[in-house]
Amino acid sequence: MGSGMEIVEVDLREAELEDLLVFVFSHRPTGKARGSKEWYWKKDYRLRVDPTRQVVLMTQLFRRSAKLLRTYSETQIEDGFWFLIGPAGSDWFRDQLWNRRVAWHARRNCIASIPHLYTGVFRAPLGTMSQMLWDLLTEDYRFGKRIPKGNRDARRVQLAMLRALEVQLKLPHREAQTAALHGLGHIGMPEARTCIRKFLSRKRLPRSLVSYAEQALTGKLL
């Protein structure tokens, strides 16, 4: 980050869930003025984390988001998830899903917990994050930065994401379905297209949802 910024040292190695919630979500909401920046771009955060601990805490957060985040505003929640899943905090949070030092069962459980967000805080649209979460998680497969062929760990993370997306696509809520289609459209697997085609075989789908699913089949969703 740029020079002259306030440097904030944060040690989350022994953090409890409440510590993570305060650090990630307890910030003044982003203003609507043009050019305003989210809190995590205004300071230079130097975090010390225990990768396994952060994966476990993210799993708990994903599974209980509605209850845990009920005192936060929609903007605080969106900003917080953009930090956790987006580029600003990826080194400490999102990228731990590919960290081989973290036991696979812990990473798999975290990935499997993501659809719970869509029965929680993302049940209804929430800013841009409810639709962009799977886009951000699958982008390295989409752009070829993670090559699952010949890389067993990258492949099993990809497969775990596919299973989570399949579960999410079965949820009855429109936000969950379109977000899952978004991820399936970007994950770069033939199996994902099979999943989308199976979804399209359902009866009485709204025309707009059919159109979105058909676009996901092309992999050209933004």
C-alpha cells in the first residue's frame, strides 16, 4: 500500500470469533461520495495469522452469519466480506483455502460452509458481494493461475467448490441460485456445465433465470 499510510499491526494468531468479527466488520461504513475508499484501503494492515485458526473462524462465520452479523449494517457486512474474500485480505483469509499447511478436512469444511451464507446474510441481495463471492473464489481457475491438472491440491479445492456450488444451486432463493450459477460459469470444469444443464431441466424456472443459466454455460458472465 502507499507510503504515508497509517500502519496497523494486528495479531490474530489466537483470535476468537468475536475478535475476527470486530476486526473485519466493526468499521465506519464506506461513504457514497465519489472516490471514497473502504476502511481496508485507508490503512496499511500488517496481520499475523495462524492459517488453521483463520480457516476455522471463517467456517464458523459462514455457518452462523445471520446471527453473528445481525448488529452490523449491510454496508459494514459487504465491506467486511470484500476484505475477507477480495484482494485486500486475500493473503490472510481467502488464500488459506489453498494453504497445504492447513489440514484438508478443515479447508474442505470451510468451503462446504459457504452456501450457508445464502441462507444467512446473503439470502437477499447485499451490495455486490453476494454475487461476486464465488467469482472471487474461482477467478484463479478461470484465468489459469491455478492449474488443477497435475496439481492434486488445486484439483481437490476445485472439486470441493463444485460440490458446494451444487448444494447452493438447490437452495430455493434466487440470490443463492444466481450466485451459484455465477461460480459454476467461472470454475472451469466440464462437470459445472453438467450441473447447469441439470438446473435448466427444472420446470417453471423464470425466464430471466433461464437466460442467466444459459449465459453461465458459455462462461462469459462478468
